[in-house]
Amino acid sequence: MVAAYLVGSIPTSVWWGRTFHGLDVREHGSRNAGATNTFRVLGKRAGIPVLMIDILKGFLPVRILPNFTSLDPDSAPWMWFRLALVIATVLGHLYPVFAGFRGGKGVATSFGGILAIHPGAAGACVVVFTLVFFTTRYVSLGSLSAAITFPLAVLLVFHETSPVKIGFAVILCLLVFYTHRQNIGRLLRGEERRMSLAGAKDSEE
């Protein structure tokens, strides 16, 4: 669990900004240490690798760490352990020990965990996010829509019956909504800014 949290705590956007651009992305744009703000502040050349690394932060611990345990891959404890790893990694991204506990919103890292556990549901999330984002240009709305899609896809599309997986999907969805609570307020007030499809730095997720 600690290892997963530490992996999640790697502040990709902060370290990338400081190393290659001499700035802290948390002091610019939306002041958020996530991939979206990296696109906004530093552009695509920084945003794409930061996004990929943040996804891997959620994916790799779930795929690798369980192999170092004695748990049976077909057992409920194995699944519980993998789901707990996702939560630990996301919490690391939200509250990174390596960056003063000021992190991002956990969407990319959550997606990496979903991809490791349920690739089909992850694909559904990508489709919904893409449709919503390219239609509205609101990254936050796309993220929220994808979050809702995850438990719905698990239940209605893939007919999952495991209470553990269903509960995990609901918890992760609620976590995304919690981290986007300010965005939800701005969306309701009509104050949320849009992300340029060209990567211009004018969004405020």
C-alpha cells in the first residue's frame, strides 16, 4: 500500500515544469498539479508525457505489486488488494508527499487503475470523455461524465456481479466528483472556461 501511495505521489507535472521550464505549474493557470493544467500552462509537448506518466502511475502498481504477494489471483483478497492499490495510488496523486501534499485531481491516475482492472470499462470511459470534451470543450465535464460512465458500464454493459468491483466503481466515481467540486460549481454558474482544441492555455479545470 505504501509503495502504491509513493508511486502516486510522484508529482509528474511539478517535476516536469521545474526541470524543463523552470516553473511550478501550481503557480499558474488553474494552480492544479495535473495533466490538464500542464497542457494549459506548458502546452502539448509537456502535457502529453505528463498525462501518459500519470496514467502509468495508476496502471503499473496494480499490475505489478500483487505479483509479490502470496494471494491467489482467483481469490477475493487478490481483487481487494488490487482495488486498494488503485485507491492508494490516487490518494498519492491527490496528496503527494513529494510535493507538499498539493497534487492534482486524480483523473488520469484513476483511469490507469481502471485500465489495469477493467479494460472494457476503461474503454467506455475514454469514448464518453472524448465525445463530451470535443462537443463542449470542458475537460471537467468530460471527466465527470467518464466517472459516471465507469460504474454504469460495469453494471449495465459488462453485467458485473461482484460487490467488490461495483463498490470500487462507485467509490472512484464519487472521488472524482469530490475533487471536481469547484468545477461543478463553476459549471452550474456558467463560469467554467473551455479548453482550446489547439492546446491554447485558456482552460480552467
